[in-house]
Amino acid sequence: MPDRLTCSRRDFLRTGAAATAALAAGLQVPALAAGAPAGLGALAKKAGLFFGASVADEVERDDLYRALYKREAGILTTDWALKFGNLRPDATTYDFRDGDAMLGFAREIGAPLRGHTLIWNEDRPDWLMALSNAERRRVFDAHIDKVASRYAGKLHSWDVVNEPFWPGHGLAGGFRDGPWTEAFGPDYVVRAYKRVMSVDARTRLVLNEAHAESVDELGGQIRDGIERLVDTLLDAGVRLGAVGLQGHLATALPYDWDVFGSFLERLAGRGLDIYITELDVDDSGLADDIDDRDRQAADLCAAFLDTALKVPAVKGVITWQLSDRYSWYRNQLLAENPGATRLPRPLPFDAAFEAKPMRAAIADAFARRAG
Ligand code: G3I
């Protein structure tokens, strides 16, 4: 079944310029079901949680999408703006325009902003890869000093290090290879947190990782790695505030919610908060029927959140964008196959910003947490 929009309206919304015209024509962000309460951010707050989404420059081009964030998001995470690959076009330049724009948008909608991410072994500009390890070590320290100083006191939290693990690289401890691991070895992780602490005494520091949710071999390796690394950080005196579990779920992966729940409890037992930082559902393994895909994605999301939100240390949920239209899954697929017609549906709102069953599943999970 097509998204519940007339073809003319859906076509009309295809471009950002049309969105502005749509607003001028009095076209609103599709209303929630009649009588439904306010957005997910407000529902989360009633449960003592936060809810929000990652954000990138689409909100500067698409006024309807901007309005959807205003209604739904109670917290934001920078997607691309504060990544090394965007901040650092070359070895001598820091380009803060996007980061400052995202901070401005967060302030405009009254949402705190999470910084993602100071140090990641991916998103490596060519100029960095061309440096010696000694030069990379100087870049590492200078980057953290400059960026963390600039945003000190302005952010809700930092994903100081993102995705430290990738067992597929074959390194001891399952660490992810890349320019920082090559320059320092796994010690780059502790160094990064200590460096931020030396220039910013306030911002909550988060370790952010993917793939901790499933009960396949990778999930077990990642959970073990996170626990070891958290203990290393805490033993080193790092002011670690939370662990970010990304929550990129997939209907094709195996889950055992007792296993995942026990993992959450072990992290909480270390005095840490837990954020679900990048929730979405990869539905590529499902049959084509949209209603069936949306229902199964919503059911998986519900099961995951029921487990996560039973743990008091879990303080909030952030999806990786709000609408299917701007999901990284869709961007990735269309970059590989511009003519693709079966498009991913990983998020709570469809490409026309209509609420999907996943939105109701998230809202219901918040209501259950609220009791
Ligand atoms: O904005 C530039 C544009 O100016 C330039 O012309 C173009 C040329 O390639 O690149 C554009 O930047 C792209 C950026 O997204 C913004 O669209 C980068 O190439 C592209 O690599 C980047 O992809 C992002 C990816 O992380 C790598 O940073 C995805 O949007 C983003 O959704 C994805 O998010 C990651 C999280 O950070 C970590 N967890 C997994 C998650 C999904 O992969």
C-alpha cells in the first residue's frame, strides 16, 4: 500500500523548495492520529526519558522536515556536522559551520545537542591517511583540544570515541583498525577521553558502539569488548557518563532479549547510564508488502525497547534520522542503485513524514515505562 498520501501531494513534497511552498500553502506536517498526544519527545519526557533523532543538513533544506523535528525530537545528535571528515577538509582547517548550524537548530527547537563523534577510525580524509603515525598523534591531540574546547558547555554529551571494535579486522581484543589504532594502538581510546577531560570538565562523555544487540557471534564479541573497555576506562579514572548502544536493528538478525537485558544490567551495575543512540530497523530481509514490513519492524522495535526500558539506567532513545526519506539506508541503496524501487523503511515516519506503526510502538514503550 503506498504511503497514505495522494500522489499529487507526495510528488509535491519531493523537493525542499516544494516543502517551503507547502508550508506557505498552509500544508502542515501530517497530523498525528486524531486525539493522539504530542510528539515522541514529550511522551518520552513523561516517562523520565529523552527521545530524539540524529540531524543533518536536510533540516536546512526541507521546512516540513524541520517542523517534524520540532514536534517530535526532544534531543538531537549531529550526524555529519561534527565528524572529523566534515570538520577537517585539510590538515590546517577546522570548518565549524555545520556544527554551529546544528547547534543553532537545536537551540531553535529547544533540544539539547549530542556531539557525534570526536574520534572514529572511519570517515578518514585522505590527508590524514597520508600522515605518519607521529604526525597523526599530533593531529589527534590538537583536534580534540580545539573541537572539545569550542563546544565545551554547549553540548548534552559527546560520543568521544565511536565504534572502537570491529573483530573482522583481526586485531587483538577485536579492536577496529584505522588511523588512530595505527598511531597509538588501542590506548587511543583512553587517551581520547583523558584529552577531552583536560579541556572540558562538564560535558557528559559517552562511549558509542554498534552491534551489541544481536545474539550472533559478532554481538557476543562486541558486548564482551564493551565491558572490557568500560572497565579499562573506569580503572584509568575516565569520567565516563554513559555507554551509547546504537540499536541498528535488523529483522534478519537473531535476538535473545534475556541476553541483551543481562548485558544492560551489567553495564548499569558499573554505575553507567545507557543511551540508545541510533535506533532504526533494517527491513531488507522482509517480503515486499509495505504493511507487513512496517508491522514486523515495529514489532522488533517494541521487543527491543521493552527490554531496554525495563532497565532504569537506560535514559533515552535516539533514532538515526526521523523519516525514511533521509535514512542512511536509503541514501546508501540509492547511491549503489539509483533506480531502486524497493526502498528501506527503517524509521518511525515514512518518506512523506506520515507516522508508521513504529512510531506507535515507540510511544507505547514510553507509556509502559511511565507506568
Ligand atoms: O556532505 C558531503 C558533500 O558535501 C559531499 O559532496 C559528499 C561527497 O561524498 O559527501 C557528503 O558527506 C557525506 C555525509 O554522509 C553527509 O551526507 C559523506 O560522504 C558520507 O560518508 C556520510 O555518510 C554518513 C556515515 O555515517 C559516515 O559518516 C551517513 O550519512 C551516516 O548516516 C552514517 O552514520 C553512522 C554513524 O556515524 C555511526 N554508526 C553507524 C551510522 C550508519 O552508518
